[in-house]
Amino acid sequence: MKFKIDENLPVEVADVLKQSGHDAVSVYDEGLSGEIDREIGRVCQEEPRALLTLDLDFADIRAYPPPQ
């Protein structure tokens, strides 16, 4: 599975996932730290990657509908 690790999680999370056979990158790896949520969401959809985050703004289904 493909994951993107948000900046509010340790970058080591990506390392643990890679060791388990997953394709994982952090927002730091791609120069996305400090970007607005919409940009992070757009990049995740484009790549496609599941975003691992503690940012509750992504839980707002009005801004980020589940089908997207």
C-alpha cells in the first residue's frame, strides 16, 4: 500500500512502514511540509496515497468527502 506521512507524525513512521513492505513517504521527503491541507490532499489523490495524519481537519467530510 502507498502512504504519505503528515508532518504531525514522526518521520520514522515512514521507515516502519517501509520495513513492512509498504511504499511510504513523508511530506518532508517531498518538500510539502507547511503546505495547506488542500494541497496535501490533492497530492495524495494524484499519487494515489493514503494520508496518515493527526490533523482533524481532514476528518471534515464536507471538505474531504469520503468518495474523494
